[in-house]
Amino acid sequence: MQGAAVTARRAPLPAGDEPAVLRIPANEAAERAVLGAVLCDPSCYPRAAAAVDAADFYNEANGRIFDAFRALVETGAEPDPVTLPAQLERDGALERVGGASYVASLVTELPDTANVEHYAALVRAAARKRHFLRLGQDVIAAVASENGKSEAALAAVKAELAAALAEDAPPAAPAFGDAWRQADIGELTSPPRRRQWLLTLPETQGGHGLLPRGKVGIMAAEGGTGKTTALVALAVSVITARPWLGLYQVPPTVTGRVLLLLAEEDSDDVHRRLWKIAEALRLTGSERTLLAERLVVIPLAGRPVALTAVSGGGLVETPLAAALRNRLMRDAGEDGFALIGLDPLSRFAGGDVEGSNEAATRYVEVLESLAAAPGHPTVLVSAHSSKVARRQGQADVRGVTGLSDAARWVATLRRDGEEVRFAVAKSNYSLPCPPARLRWRDETLEVVSGAEILDAAAAARAAAGAELDDDVRRVVDVLTREGAMTSRDTIAHAAGLRLARGRAAIDLAIARGMVAQVGTDRRRTYSLAPGDVAHTSPPHPPHPSGTDGRLGACPSRTDRDGRGTAGRMDGSGRIGTDGRTADDPGGPK
């Protein structure tokens, strides 16, 4: 209520000026809103009482009602439309506040109980203005006093004014605030509730947790590998309960909304990604409707979206970070948020986050504040890999180690030929996870099935076997053409093979009975086995390891008596079959 006007005394005004009129500061609408909020929801009283007391109400009736709230709470009762009139009646104040009808009118206005602190702050602000107005009047009275006590009166007003101004100073925060607590005996005598997971491994891999709820994770890859696609696909999986990448499971307990902040995408890019993933997964009409209801995806290309900035020599959160937390609180719905995805890290990280461990840790702290939103969502940020890792064919989180150290979960994507390898590099709360082989299909990533992996391995083994067979033929050709030789490296060089492949081919030829090896370790010779026909591959004898003898190095064989055909070596390392050197005219024609 705007109170009665009062005129402040002042020195005579020049002609034509009007005397200054001050209106007493008051906000009766806010006072009624505080009272109504408490009557609608008694749990609001502690929040209101932390900001105002009965003396702060300008309307005396409203102050009496708030004081009755205090009396009820002190007796263990809750203030409501039934208990309040009874308490006022006991205090002899029911009629003075306007009777039961006035109490009922406070409830019918239906104030927003969530805003009770705001209403109380308005009441307190008006009360402080009235206080300063009274102090000003006291100064005028002290100065005008002619009883010789003006100095003492001014000193008293000065002290009271200093005390009132001190309320504006921020209070000294206790160490760690409300996080300071004693250990609870229940934490030592009863098991904790089970950790909640956003993703779990399939039962074939143990079924244990993969990506935890309420924590910050990073998924790193070089540009163009598919990290944004994987992040959008994860959002779709969380809402539809489809396996992520065709492998990782979404527990049935996962509900809630998903927020994607895509700082490198425009609206058309978002449309393309959602369409392609929905088509690749063959989502049903009901699944697409559910996505439209629960997915919030915001294209932010070209906009400043940093959640941190440098200020005063350190890294602080930007107003956008606080606004985002408030929006998460407001739009959480009944189930809250299950996932918040940010792509990429560099767009949302202002300051030297990738170059300073201190800044990196502070940045992750800001992300952790988002994970405290209703629903305790997982906050997953995509990041780029370093140039060093890319040159080595690996993937890591670009920047200082403070980023991956502070995050609770880190995964990587890296190219491997036509495939993409997914691996969990760090997980603070789960067992090691085997890497997965992914491939592009219909412009989205999916896991390569076990059958496909076995088929590919069999094809690779067949190709390797065929390649080794060809190497063996080259070795046989050399010995057919050159005769016996004393050095495996010389044979490999003559066959046009690298040393390791040449040696493996010679060992396999010996195991197959196509090449004979005679002599000791210090003096060996290699020649065609007696009766062997060049350019043919006889049936493979059993390999000592139990395989068909096509792959791997095999132990060399010699004649049972350890002796072979004797002969002289020429400078080339070749030996004639009759014991003469290849250059001896008496040798074979």
C-alpha cells in the first residue's frame, strides 16, 4: 500500500518551487503475497522468515499475521487457513487484522509459492527505505535541537546508519557453506543406493555400467570422425531406449529430457542429422513423437556461447552459465533432464581452458553445476584431439591434462581405415570396457557385428595365407634357378621379399617339405627337397602347432643324420648340386 504522504522539512525554497513530498515506501501487494504463499504451502515459511520478520511489514495487520506464523511454528504446528485464525483468536488479534475473511482473501489470490523469497525481498527492501527515511528525519531533528545535545544525537544516528549500511555488505561465507557436514551413522551401517547409469554394456560383455548419471564426461576425436553424429545419436537413444551405436544399452530407469547445444550447427544441419538418424534407425511414429516432446536441440553456430571468461586474473563463469542453470530448473518437467550434450568444448570454454590446468579444472566445475540440474543429467562434451595424437593415428583430449583429469569419464573415437574405433580411455566408476569397431552406414555410426568381425578376420587370414603361398613360390623359384644357398637373407633378397617375409616363407617351405635345410646353426644350406617340382605346392603336412601350416614361422628340419649334400661354396653363397661351384666348368651343363 502506498502510505500517507509526508512533507520533509527543508530550508526555504526559491519562489515558484514546490515543497518536496516524500511517499512512505511500502509494498502491500508483496506483503500479502508472502502471507498467501505460506498459507498455501507452509514449507515456504522458513524461506520467508530468513528474509523478513514481523517488524518489516508496513501494514500492522500483516505483521501480526506473520508473527502468528512464528508462534505456530514454535509450537510444532503448520500455519494454514485453519490454524492461523485459531492462533490469532488466542492472541486476541483476529478482529484487529480484519477477521477470518481477510485471512481467507490471502489464499484466494494464489501467489506463486516458488517466488516467496522474491516477495520477501520486496518487503524487506521497502522496510529498509522506511528505516533510512526515519534516520534522515532524526538527523534533521538533531541538527535543529537547541538543548545542547545535538552532537550526541548525531553520533547516535551515525552509529545506527552505519549498522544499517552494514547489512548491504555481503556476509562472510562459512568455509564450504552448507557442504560442511558430519558423517552420518547411516552411511556406515546401511548400503548406499545403487549408482545410476545412462548407458550399460550389453549382457554379452558383462552388463555393467558404462556412462554414469550426474557426472561430466568428454568424448574426443579429430574433426570429421563422427563425434557430433555420435552425440546426437546418443540423445536419440536415451529418449527412445534404442541401443547407442547398436551396442550400448539404455536402462529402463532412464527417463527425462535431453538438451543438445550444438555450437557449430545451424537449423538446417540439425534437421539433416535428426532425419538421417531417425531413418537409419527406422524409428516408429510414436518414437519420433516422443523425441519431439523430450528433445531440446539448439543450433548455435555464429553465436557467442562461452560459459567461462577471464576476469580479475582468473576464470569465472559467464552470465550465460547462470542463465542456463536457471533455464534447466524451469524447463526440467516432471522427470528432469537425463543428458546435456555440448558440442564442441572449445566453443563453450572461454579463457585459456586448453592451456591452463587451473582454468581447465574451473571449467569442469562449471559443467558439474549443470549436472546438478533436476534429474541429475550426464553432461557430455565433445572435444577435438591433438595434432600429435592425429599424426600417431591415436585420439586424445586436446589441451592440458586438467581437462581429462577433472572429467569422470573420457572416451575417444579414431579412424581405422574404413572403420572408426570407439574406446573408453577413463572411467572413474566402472570396470574396463572393451573397445568397439564402428562403421558408417546410412550416414550414421553403428557397431560392426561379431559375425562381420569373424568374417573379416577369416578373409584377412585367407588373404595372408594366399600372400604367404606366393612368397613360398618365389623362394622355390630362386632355389630352382640358383641352386643351393647358405643364407636365408640372400634367398629373401633374390626373391624380392623383405627379410622377415622371406624368412617366414623359407620356414613354411621347409615345413611343407618343399625345401631342405641341412647343416648346423653356424653352417646351414638350403636347397630344393629331393623330388620337389618347382612352382607346385604339395598338400600341407600338419603344422607342429596343430594348424594347417600356412601361417606363422615353423621350426626348420634337417636330415635325420644331420648331414646333407656336401660341396664348396662360391662367393655368391650358392652351391652346385654335385659338390662343384656353379662357376666350375666341370659342373652340370
